[in-house]
Amino acid sequence: MNLRFYPIDLQLKHTFTISRGSRDVVPVVMTEIEHEGIIGYGEASPSTRYNETSESVMAFLGKVDLAQFEDPMNLDKILRYIESVELGNSSAKASIDIALHDWIGKKMNLPLWKWWGLDKEKAPVTSFTIGIDTLAGIEQKVNEAAYFPILKIKLGGPNDEEIVKRIRELTGKILRVDANEGWKTKEEACDKILWLERHGVECVEQPLPASDLEGTSWLREQVSIPIIADESVVNSSDINKLQYVFDGINIKLMKCGGLREAMRMIFAAKILGMKIMMGCMIESSVAISAAAQLSPLIDYADLDGNVLTSNDPFLGMRVNDGKIILDDHPGIGVVKAF
Ligand code: MG
């Protein structure tokens, strides 16, 4: 079994701003696992929020020796080894997990959703993300999102109310809000969320810093709409302590280490009665299409990272009026675009 990897820069259509900062280019690392003439594709989109960079991903992948394994079907054994190489590095690990799953699906000539026996009709509508911007920029992005019936608005900056008011003037679509830990006190978050409720916002993601579980638990008692954990939940080991703090969790392949762990998180959250969102980093169609394979199991999809880029090297997940379409292409369902 042969692992190859190479870095690429994903160019963004617009500068993307959240409460932590702005970006025009996102460095990612693409992986390929080749065995018996079949190539499985994977991708790592590292985030400095979780202590990774494209350099750290490349360094981690350089330490991985897959030649010792005879068969990609030995997923558990291979992923246990990957886990043992070094702590952390979850996006680098996800890039291998995704490539292995893609290889297995291609070998069986089945899309992953079919291999897992999921109901493709249950694939949800994905939201389209609108980063923090000037009012003119916001208006342009709302127009570009014409085919998406749900908008996810990034807040946590100085002009939150102004942004929401402008969007509400432009559209009556379902709105979700992501503060990315941007509100600094529980009182500020409470005032903002009560105001957002009156403007028809459906749910709020990560209002307070990840470690402020006490503040978030208080906040949840004061408001009616669901509060979803993102930065507070990395993998399945975090979920138990969040049961009475958040209403749901946002699972991302790049945080948790891949599809195998994402599936564990989905079932853990379901057992605890928590809602499930699947989100993404800025990433190409490879990682987005991989996450989409699990989407029949989730409540909210935020799988639009590829739509925000202008040089996606792959074609994969399609949407129809925002609804995720799961088709019969094997594995994660991607082909090279050029
Ligand atoms: Mg988020």
C-alpha cells in the first residue's frame, strides 16, 4: 500500500472573515493511497485553532509507513497504527482515514452511504456560510447564495446587529449563526441570542469560548433556540461532558480525525439525545464529499467549504436547491476536475 501526499493552496472567491481573523488562501494537503491499481483520495485542511499547519500535516504524513499493511480493508488495524504515530494531528489523520474509505468503496464499487446502508433521501439541505463583511459585501454574498435556502452567518464582531438586520432586509431564508467563541461574556451572548431569536434565527453555534462550559450552561437556560458546540467538541471523548451544556454538536472530519471517529460521534450524540451538525473547514470537494456520505444521519449540514473556493481540483458532492445529492459514484464519489 502506497501513500502519496502534496500541498496545494485553495484560493477563496472572497476574503473569508470570522471572529478570529481573515484569509484569502487556505493551504491544504491532498493524499492518495494506491493499492492494486485503485487510488483512494483524501485531504487534510489543517487549522491553527487545533495546532496544525500544512507543514505539520506534511511532517506527520512523512512519518507514516503504510507499506507494512497488505490490505486497506484492515481499516481498524491501520487506523489504530495511525493513531499511535503521534498525538494530535487530526486533519493529517483524517486525510488517511478518508483515502482508505475511498479506496474501500472503489474496491467494492459502492458509495460509502450505500455500504453503510444509509437512506439517501434523508440527506439534509446544507447551509451556505456568509463570513463577516461590510454591508456591501454581505449583500453580494447573499445574492451569490441564491440557490441555498439556509444561510449560516458568522458573527462575533462589532457590527453583529447591523449584519443581521441587513440580511433580514434582503431575505426571509432560514438563518443560523456562528459566533466562533466571539462573545466574551455570558451576558453579552444572552442579549445577542435573545435579539437573534426575535429575528428568526434557528440556532447558534459556539457563542462563548470553548472552555466556558459553566457560562454556556447558564446561557442555555435563558434562551429558547438550540445552542450547538463547535470549538468545545473535538472528538467523541468530549461529548459526555457537553450533554447538559449544549443542545447539539458540530462534527468536522478535520477536528475528529476522519469518518470512523465521526460515525462514533454521531452515535454517541444520538444516545445522549443531542442534535448533530456536520460542518467543515475551507476544504476541497474531497473532504466535503467524504463528510456528505454520513449526512443522512445528521440534523444540520454545513458542508459548503468547496463552494467558497475558486480552484477546487476535484468534482464531487452536488447539491440541488441546497439539498445534498448522494449518487452512485463509488467511495467518497469524487473525480479529478483537471
Ligand atoms: Mg463553527
